[in-house]
Amino acid sequence: MAERAKKVKKSENAIQRYYRETSGELRKVSWPTWPEAKRLTGLVLLVMVVVGIFLSSMDYFAGELLGLILGI
């Protein structure tokens, strides 16, 4: 029996093994509900906007400060 199991595993190629293992892992995932997904998407978008505004303002002020220092 052990020899037969080894033969089955050897005949399986890498693509088949990848598909089988990936589908097995996806069954274990705890997927969010639709309201959770919408809420988390909104949160991600909000954080992106806030970080974008923060980085833009830091860039602007750093440019202004550099301009004052260099006398441009």
C-alpha cells in the first residue's frame, strides 16, 4: 500500500499539487461578510486619503523650508 501511495504522489505534477493545496487553503479562510467587506473597504480608502494629504503637506512644507534656506 505504501508503494502505491508513493507512485500516486510521484505522478502528480507541480501544477496539480499547487491547485490542490491552494484550494485546500482557501477552504480554511474565514471570509468577511458583505457589510464587513464594505466597512473595511471604506476604512482603507479613508486611511489612503488621510495619508495622501499628510504626505502632500509634508512635501509642500519641506519644499518651502528648503526654498527659504537656499534663498530660492
